[in-house]
Amino acid sequence: MALFDRNQKQRSSLFSTATIVLFVALCLVGFWMVSSPSPEAVPAATATAADVNKAAAEVVVKEKEEDSSIDATNNFKQDSTNVVAEATTAATEAEKPAVDVKGGDADGEKPASKNQSFDDENGRTEGGELVKPETAETDGAAAAAAAVAASQGKSVEDTVTDAKEQAATDTKESGGQDANAEKTSADTKESLAVSQEDTAAGDAKETSSKKQTFDDENGKMEGVDVVKDDGNKTFISDDVVSVKPIADDTTSVTVTTTTDKTDVVVPTETATATALEETTKTSDNEEQAQPRDEEQKLLPEALPNGQAELLTERAAQNGSFTTQAAESTNEQKKQAERKKKQKKNKKAAGKADQTEAASPSYVWKLCNTSTGEDYIPCLDNEAAIRKLKTDKHYEHRERHCPADPPTCLVPAPPSYRDHIRWPHSRDKIWYHNVPHTKLADYKGHQNWVKLSGEHLTFPGGGTQFKTGGALHYIDLIQQALPEVAWGRRSRVVLDVGCGVASFGGYLFDRGALAMSFAPKDEHEAQVQFALERGIPAISAVMGTKRLPFPSNVFDVVHCARCRVPWHIDGGTLLLELNRLLRPGGLFVWSATPVYQKLAEDVEIWEEMVKLTKAMCWEIVAKTKDTIDAVGLVIFRKPVNNRCYDSRQQDEQPPLCEPSDDPNAAWNISLRACMHRVPADASVRGSRWPEKWPARAQKVPYWLNSTQVGVYGKPAPEDFASDYQHWKKVVRNSYLAGMGIDWNTVRNVMDMRAVYGGFAAALRDMDVWVMNTVNIDSPDTLPVIYERGLFGIYHDWCESFSTYPRSYDLLHADHLFSKLKARCKVLPVIVEVDRILRPNGKLIVRDDKETVDEIVEVVRSMHWEVRMTVSKRKEAMLCARKTMWRPTEVVESATR
């Protein structure tokens, strides 16, 4: 709406100029008639015109000295000009001239070309008449120049040119302006001031009804029409036409509010700009009085205009937190290699940025891979896998990222359709979204998954709960050990070898949250099934590397026939679970060695009992289910070091060296040792967290005021203020101010989580949030787990370990700008496109330069840019991925 207000004001400025010309001309004629009625008075009037000509020339010179760039956040003084136009028009209504005055043209000629453009700090604006901010003195002089032009029968441009030439000659001579000319200029200024004062109240009344504000922290949301979701359809509001898909030649028009200098960028089609141009050119009095609601219908989107309290960077720093990169990098050689690689990547990124700046267009192609629409770059790197010397410890299932991240787009299944909404998706999904039947054939008898028409159905069964179902099995665990207390004491669970994640899917009914994982192996697309169902899961394997989680964070670890040989290699894999379990945490193991008496099962059970005893684990429960005829056992990790201290010095497995950091988890090889339990009461892991849900907002006991938080405040205060901030943003902006239909949102990722405040603010909704902490960011992931949420370490310069089309909403708060020093932004946006579902949303909060870059890329991928809001150097973007995919395929195979 503000865009049309500006054009309306521009048209009004033409009438303002014309009216002032008429006013000055009448004053000159009146002065001539009163002061000297004789013919000799004519030369005096000519001399006055010459002096006015000189004044106009001086104003032109003054304008040249001003900065040529126009700051879009400054007031254009259009309101004042419009007020003058209205006042002077009313004053001269009885003296209407015979000619139709429009911009000083007596023949009704249309204004000069409207197809002007200008660059400001928020980008390029096209298709609107350029209005440069001027003072009242400049307006008066310009009007005087127009009067001279009319009296001499010349155009204003010719008069100004003559004035420039005359000014160059006159500067050599002494003198000043004629007193009459000075009086005329003063009268003009006085007239401007009086006219503005007389009509300011009326103008304010008119604009107050159109006032729009957008404050995502403080709840200000007045007069805003936003894009709404309704299934797969998109609407604006009841009074605005439906949104059309954004074309390739879309331009962004920056609309500026003069009250708080906040810019709102509205994505507008070229056709709309053309219609606006034609409307501006038709400038008769009837059209100028056109209602504003008719103008608004020309906008494809009506978006927030006004104050936007964006999250600024808030001087983020590491504070008292180390980074995962620092924790995981202990060798000087590795550090040197990393720096060398970063320098190389930065240099390459600089060259790429120069290339992109020179050629901003993007040509997209489909990836050429053997895995097709299921391509995971770091897990499907066939060239790297072929070079492995062995796969004995599942090395071929671990991450092997390509040196150059792919910039091709992953195709979608041919008949892909919008996913089924939660909670119905837990029971069935569209077959064509994950068109794999191998697992249904292989595990159908265990009620994992079945093919039923156009759906894949999930009866809620599993290998260990094929008859009674997952919920019965979950309750069986708590019956065996009431201390488990699902959803109160036991909140965050790690499900190893999850299959289709029915265990984690039904834990939601008991208030618990499970991080499920399984490898990308012969159990075709098992993790993809889980994500399509709306259940948290990642593709990972227990092989030779530590899992990407901090130590002492999981309340419960679960394994139901997860096919992991816990007892071999000195118990290395079980010792990794020991690292992840918080002191007093539980390991639930449901497998045939627990309840069967076959020779192999008995041997494995004996080895497990021996190993767990050496690890100081205690068997706290063992039971057998009568429905499914399976058994389970529950182990508990010690809460202190008394058992460790009583062990023999050479007893296996050994205790880890004090220098071994248990929190180092990124590309760190597994070690067959145990870390001591924290003994200091003020250290993380020394006591159990608050019960859920109180722990979600409780400051962790191990954060104290002597520690500096990420945003510079004492750590407890930093934590609390971050939570309050995100509650306001989510409540006032994300839930109500962006037009997102949250009924369609289930799988959410915070790509740069700090304390998990964004996820905590969404905890009362039917969504789950994967919190990712970048490896070079402050290591706050333990804080996230302490408050009953979960997350993962990740390096966004690499691909994420998930299938394509996994998430409904991605949230990135100042992520991309921080990545620029380490890697290119383009491959990261391509990765966003890979893991986001069609019709999924991306919310970015970052510096304006970075947001503009992202907008350019996503538009080239035919995304719908729903909203961009900027304030000073900060900006926010909300975009929707569409179903569009390129048709051309990369010639060589993508690695």
C-alpha cells in the first residue's frame, strides 16, 4: 500500500508544482500592475525574471553538491508537497485557468517518463517516478524558474540551462538578487509553511487509517495483510486477490515508512509494475481521487509495512563456551590442515563471489546420481566409498563428504504430493512420496510397514512389539521400572537402530522425545519413512566415529533388536553409549540374548553381563512380555565414581585419560575407555535435571553468573533473555504475522540454535525441532539437552545426514553470514532446497546483504518469496519452496 501512496504523492507533487507556478505568476503580474502601470514597467519585470533565473541556477548548483544517492529511509517531504498542492488548489478554485495545468504543461501533456529507477541501501527500485527530497527554498526557486519559462515561452529544462550559463557569467560580477525576487522567494517559503500547517491535521487523519506496524517482539501487528496458507493454496486476505506464482523477472519494490525508517520489500510481478506505470500516466482529476482499496488490489501480496523489531546479532560471542571444533581438534597438524583448507576455500569463495557478482543468473540442473531422488551427498559418495580399505566396522555407512559440495538440485518423485498431516501421518503416508516396497516385503510380517493401495501403512509394530504394538511396549518398560517415568524424569531418549521409528513416534503420547537413528543400509529408506511420518530421525551408524552428540545428555538409550554387536572389540560401541548417557541414565536392551536360550544367545548374554559389570553398570530390571513373548533388561549408569575407584588398575575397559575430552564429538574416533562421572556439584552431569516440563525454562544449575553468555550477559541472564526473546518472536510474528498455516508444519529445524529458545517457544505445538549447533559456534548443545530438547552437532559447509524432503520449516538466525568466512553460501542454500519439503518454508534472519543474496538464489529456483523485512542493516526473509524442478540433468555423475 505504501508503494501506491508514494506514487499518489508523486502525482500530487506535479499538481503542487503547477499550482505554485500559477501562484508565482499571478503574484508577478499583480506586482507589475500595482507598482508601474506604464509600458516602462515591462523591462523591470524582465529583469526580475532574469534574477529569478539566476536564483534557479544557484539552486541547481547547490543540488549538484548534494549526495546523488537517495537514502530510502529518509523522508521525501512528499507529505509537505501534497499539503501545498491541496491548499493552493483550494485557494485558486475560483480562478481556474483555461488550460489544464499538469506539471507546467499547458496542453495537458503527460508527465515525463515514469520508468525511472534509483538505487538505495535496500536495492534497486524500478517503475516509479523519482522524487528527490528537497527543501522549501528549492521548491520555491524551481517554481520561479517554471514561471519564467512560461513567460518566455520556453520549457523549464531550457530555462534552467540558460540559467546555468548565465550563472557562470554572473559569478564574476558583484551584486545580489533583486529585492523583489527575494521577497518573492520569502513569500513562497511562507506560503509553503502556512499551507502545510493548515492541512497537516487532515493529512494525518487520512494516513492514520492506513497505518501499518509489524513488531515481532512486542506484539504490534496493526493493519497488516499477510499471505495465508490453506493447504496447498495461498491467499492474502478476504479483500485482496490471490497470490500468483512469482515469475522469473520479478522485481522487489522497496516501500519506506517515514516514522521509523523501516523498509518492507514486497515481491511484485513485472506485470504489476507495468499496470502501476500505466495508472500513473493517466493523471486526470477523477483518477487522482481513485480509492486506495482499488490500488491495493494491484498488489500480489500485501505485506507488513512499518516497524519491524528484528533480532539483531546482539554482539554474539563465544563467552565462556568453547566450540565443538576446539573440543574435537587436539592435534596441531589437523589444525594447520584445517586453516590451510579454510584459506583455500575462502580464496575460492572470493573468486566465486566475483563470478556471481559479474553474472548473477543461475542455471539449475538435476543431480546425476545412482540414488536419484534419495540422494544424500555425504552418505552416497560412491567414489570415496570405493577407496575404503575395509568396511568391517561399517565404514561405508559413515559420512564421506565430497570435497566440493554439490550445486545441483535433487529431483522429486514423479507423483509426489503434499504430505499427510500429523497425527494421521504416524499411521500412513503417500506411497508415491517414498516409493519403496522392499521393507514392506521384508518386515511386513512384523507390522513395520505395509502397502495398502496408494498408502504405506504403519500398524505401530516392530521386531520386538509386532503384536502388542509400540505403545504397549513403552508401557511395559515403565511397568518394569516405574522410575523411568516417561515424560517427567525420562524426557530425552536415543533410539539406536530405530527401523521406521514407531517407538519414537509413540513416545510422543507419553511426553518423551526420541532422537532415532539408523544407517542407510539394506533396510531400504527406513529413516525416510520415519521422517515422512513426522517422527524425528537421522541417518547414522555406530561404526568407527563418535556420534555427533555431547556427553552426559540422554536420559534413556534404547535398543530393540538393533543389530549392534555391543560386546565385541572391547565393548567399544557400548562404551560410546556410556559416554552419551547422563549419570544415572538407563539403557533399555530388548533382544533375543535377554530371553532366549540358544547357544549363541546365551554366549552373548554372558559377555554382556561381564562387560556391563566392568563398566560399573547395574541391572535394575529384567522382564518378559506375555503378549509378544519377548524380554528386556534395563541397565543404569553409575551416579558417582566409587565403583571406578574400586576397580583394579589394569582392569578392562580402562578409564579414559584426563586429557580426553568426552564432549569432543565431530569426526573423533571411538575409544574403548570410560570417562569419570563429574564429582563437582557445580559441574554439568553431577545431578539430574528438573522434571519435564519445568526443565524447558529452568536455567541449568551449572550456568552461573561468573560465566559470560553468548550475547555478553552473565550466562543465567543470557539464557533467560534469549528464551523471552524467542517467545515474543514466535507469538507475535511467526505464529500470527507470517501467514504460515502451522497445521501443515511438523518437522522443524533450527539451523543455528544457541540455547534452544526457538524450540522451547514451540514446545506446546504439535511440532518437533532439530536443533543444530555449528561446530565453530559456542558449544551450547548441552544446554539444549538439559532443558529437555535435543539436537546435533553439524558443519553447514557439508551436507546434513538426512534424506531429501525431510523438513517442513527451516529456521536460520544469522547462520549464512557467519558461514561466508569458511565456505560458499550457494551450496548451503542448495542443501536447504534438498532437505526442505515442497511447500516448506524457510525463515532467515541475517544482515541485509546476506538476505538479499539468498533472495536472489531462491527466486532463481522458482521459490515464492513471501516476505522480506529490513531495518537498518538487519533483514528477515520468509520464502516457500515450490514443486518446480529443472528438466536438464548434469552430464557427469554427481559425486
